[in-house]
Amino acid sequence: MQKRREIFRELLSKDNVMILTHKSPDGDTLGTAFALCRVYALQGKKAAVVCSDRIPVSYRFLTEGKIMLEADFSPDCIVSVDVADAKLLGDSFSGYADRIDYGIDHHPSNTGYAKKTIVDSAASSAGELLFDLLKEAEIPFDRQTAVCLYTAVTSDTGCFKFANVTPHTHQVAAELLQYGFEAEPINRRLFDISSLEQLKIEADVISRIESYRNPAVTVATLPFSLLENAGEDLEFGALSSIPRRIEGTVIGISMREYEKDAVKVSLRSMDDRIDVSAIAAVFGGGGHKRASGCVFLCPLEEAKKRLLDEVFRHYDRVFGGRE
Ligand SMILES: [Mn+2]
């Protein structure tokens, strides 16, 4: 078996590289992709980051304001970052599923679709993994690369708050900060700022919260009717954090009907004994033990009923039935 350091060195030796991110892009997939892209550029090579979906406002500082990312050349090498499954590339890049040369990922559920994959599920983020790989391979990088990597790490750790944070995560952040950029505006952009429209939608979601198992299972729903006239720049990452803010929540669920009869679900576990990726897997989804997701193609109410049946089954198995 080829060592990860060798795979990484081989990957960096390529030119004309297309870097694929996952659909519904977050700071980890984008930050890691732009960091890698920058490393290629520093070596005088051509690389471009592509994404099937619009870039959320919060991350446009990484893309120099670009809203869509497309490549204008035909690549000699294709790398995916933070993409657990080729299905997550999104419609515009699904044609590349069999052509991906390298995958860099931290999801234990990575399906191994790339010809060569570097997975480290102990890494908080793909950004932390890419930092480790650069360090192992002794590849120098610059401040802009560090900004991208820091964005990836802080994004996937919820500003260093989540259970995936390890002492090493903080060490990586500390080493990145040595490059001399300001972290405060990045974290403020990612975690504090939102449009007024966004806050009002969150208020709607909060007013619709339902609690079960007193109140260990918390569900926040966003029906399509509330989104029909909404602006294009709404961000939904923050919605998944609403349920777990409620005291006593063990399983936090947010459900967004993004199109009529199509519901995107995010599941968060506050207790190590509850593996929400197993619940998501029942419905064809996946992710991490403490954070995962799935999609239902049916009306919101029906999706909620099917999901909650499964959630209660898991919860009651661990906590011994109705409390
Ligand atoms: Mn990630």
C-alpha cells in the first residue's frame, strides 16, 4: 500500500488540476480546495476550484467574490476534497465520478470512489488533514494558504466548539496563526454575521420548534412556504445549530423543505452513545457519528414522521424507552 505521504507528493507533482468540492459547499470543502489550489499556484502550476452550487456569501472572501466556480480548461488531474461520496459532487460534476484521481477527506464514510484516497477520520476537518499532509511532505506555503486552511478548520469545528476538536486541532490553528493574518474577521464573518432576512427566517424556525422525549429530541422545521419568496443568498448552515442550543437536547434535528416535497435533514448528536450517521444511513444519507444528514423526497410532514420513528428507535434503545 502506498503511504499517504507518497500519494500526496504524487498528487502535488501534477499540473492542470481541477479541484472538486462538495455540493452545498461549506467552509471546509472551499477552504481546503482553495488552500490546495494556492499550493499548486505557488509551484507555478495551473489549478482551479469548481463547485456545483452557488458560493454562500460568508465564503466569498475565499473566491474573490465569485458566486459560481467553473474551470475553463480540461484537466490532466482531478482531486476532490471533503467529498465523502461521488454523489455529493452535485449534478454539474456527477459526470466526473469515475475520473477522480485523488480524494482528500476526513469522513469515515468515504466510499473510496477516487483512484487514490487519503482519509483521516481523526482530523476535525479536511483543512486540518491538508495542513498535516503539507507539513509531512515539507511543502512550504504562504499566508493566503494559511487563511484558507484556518477557514476550513474553524468552519468544520464550529469555531473550535465541536466534539471533533482535539489538542492537535488547536496546534494546527496555532501554527496557522503564525502566518500573521487576523482570525477575528474570519470568525465574525462565518459565525456572527447574517442578513436581517436570515435572522427573521431563523426566528420563524425557532417559533416552530418541536420537542419530544422531554426534550431530548428537538426538531426544527423550515417549510418550503417560508422560502418561496426568500432571497437567493440565504444560508442554512446556522439552522442546523438551532436545535442543539435548547437545553436538554440529545438529538438535534433540522429539516428544510428546499423544494416542494424535497427535504434536507441535518442530525446532530450531543451524546457519544447516539450515532446519528446510523440514523441517516437508514435513509440513504451519512456523515459523522455526531453530525450527519440525509434527504427525503416527500412532503415535510411525512419525512418528519418517518425520520422520528427511526430516531425514537435509536434513542429508546440507548436510553431504555420513554422517559
Ligand atoms: Mn469537512
